[in-house]
Amino acid sequence: MKLPFLVAGGGIGGLAAALALARKGYPVRVLEQSDEFKEIGAGIQLGPNVFRMFELLGLTDAIKGLAAFPENLVMMDGITGEEITRVPIGSEAFRTRFGGYPYAVIHRGDMHRVYLEACQVQKGLELSVQRKAVRYEDKGDRVVLHMDDGEAIEGCALIGADGLWSRVREQMLGDGKPRVSGHIAYRAVLKREEVPEGLWQNNVVLWAGPKTHLVHYPLRRGELYNLVAVFHSDKYEEGWDAFGDPGELHEKFAGERPEVLALLEKIDAWKMWVLCDREPVREWSKGRVTLLGDAAHPMLQYLAQGANMATEDAVVLAACVGLSGGNIEAAFKRYQDERYLRTARVQTTARFYGDVFHVAGVLRELRNAWLAEPSAGPPGQAMAWLYNGIEIPAGKS
């Protein structure tokens, strides 16, 4: 019997990689440290680039059935209330520009469930919970993954999809803890009827303030309303599912637009997380071990591409394995070579946008004037490098 590909981590990236490999006929085992497969969080934005990946994975209809499709991306000045810029992502012109693929938003748990249910019925794919990996050994012809209970699990290769605090990455690269950005995000979800009158809209709206911003958009076909409030803070709590301090939240947003304050007032229980990333790296594969998603290239959320990039990773990884003729080391190297520049661009551009969103004074005026200038070409042209998506590797490895 062939040894399976081992996937450490059962989040969106890990399940996507498992599904993509299993669909090509490879045995796969996913090892999740929690008691169950689940995702923590709320909204995810889905660019046109990831919809092609859904198509290749056979998940488009399931995703569309749970998503919401906003009409516009809108940026507002959180102090003056002026509209800075608007991109009509729901327009026919936008979809045509990006191959007919839409822009959508979805609850993180819904997206994860689509991936999980596809994995559960996929032949050759085993899902295991309460399996916490602590270290691995690359034996040259196989890998051995050592679990916290002493069990040693053998596989033909290992994919570290174990997130920002990846143990697989730490063993492979030894580059320490992630970089703390100094930004904290608070997230909450309202039912539609709880949204203050006149403030519900079928758009992704960002209110940019000095060292703050608020994002809101509909979820689950418009039944819910996702809120994410971000501000600069020197507080730090490892992880991203802690309860926040409403007092600090309201203090940071004091003096901003009534629309912003009205939405913040509707929430009495905010979950928070500290925004972290890492410097881009050129190498994240070694022998029969590779990294994927946040374990390989964690990024700040300002381009809303974390789950999208992990899904692209998964499809490219499986394609490279399929083209390798059984040479896993070559496949993993080709996979990282295909991905590192694109993901590095997202990482660094996300940092830049985080700075742009939060400027004050003269820089705020410059930002508003810059973003208000009409861009050449069809809607979304400025983001074509991202939303055009990727070519899937083909030919010989």
C-alpha cells in the first residue's frame, strides 16, 4: 500500500491541499490537532482569482450557494464621511474583465465546511482529529511525523498547513515568532435586523480613520452583517480568538463618523486578534516536506487574500506533484518556485495598504486625492495583477 501524503493542519489550506491531491488519485491523511474540524472567525472576501480554483476543485456551486455578492467596494473617509473611491465589483464590466469570475464574500465557517464536506466524501482521503504533531523526520524515501502522544505516523511526504504558528516551519526554517504589526482587529457579526436603520448595504465598505478603520459587508446571502474594526495598539495576546476590550475600541474610534459609531455601539461581545505576518522567504520546501498557506507566507488582511492564496497554493501543489513522475522533492521545489513571488507581492502590498488606510493629516489628504483619481481601463484594473489569477503548471517537471 502506498504511503499517504500527510497534511498537518485541517484549516482551509490543509483541506484544500488534501482535496486537490486526492482528486489526482493520491492517498492523503489530514491531521488536525483540535477536537473537531472547524474554523474560527467570520467573513472572508473571495476575489475572482480564487473562483477559478473553486472551478478546478469542483466547489463553485457549493461556494456560490453560501456566499453574498456585493455590488461595490467602497472606501469612505472616517472623519469627513466623503466617499474616497468605489469599484463596481458586481458589474458586468468587472466580471468580464476577470474572465467571468465574480467577487464574493462568505462566512469563514461556511467556506471551511464546503471544503470539509468535499473531503469527507473523497476517496482515498482520511481525516483525523486530536492529532497534534510535534516534530518530523525526513528519511529520504518517506517522512515520519511524531505526535504529542508518542505515536509516529509515516507518509510519503509532509505538507505543513499548520498556520501562523507552524511547528513544521519552525523545525524547517527556525525563523522564530511571527512579526507583530501593532494592529489589532476586532470582529463581530450582526443579524440583518440588528443593523441600524439605513446602514445595511450590499457593499464591502471600509471607513478609513487615523490609525483605525472599520469594514462591514453582508454574509450568508445577506442574512448576517460582518464587522471588522482595526486600530493600532501595543497590546498583545497570542492567538486570534480572545475577547477584546470594548472600552479601548471605543476610545480609538472616538470622534469618527456617526455611521461608524452607530455600528460599533451595536456590538457587546467582540472577538479580537493581533495582526501578524512574516518577511517573505524564497525557500519553504526541504526534501519531502513543504509549507502551505499561512505556514509558508502569512500576510496581513489588508488585501483580503489569505484564504485565496492558500487555495491557490493547494491547486498548484497538486499540479506539481502530478507532473513530477513520482519525484516529490522536485515537485515541492517547483511548487515553491511557482508561488513565492506572487505570495511575497501580496504580503508586501498588504503591509502597504495597512499604512495607507490609517494615515492622518496631510497624508490623509494625499491618500484621498490619489485614490479618487479614475484609473485607466475597466473596473478593477489596478488589481489586475492579483485578480487575473494564475496559470496552473503544465508540462514536464
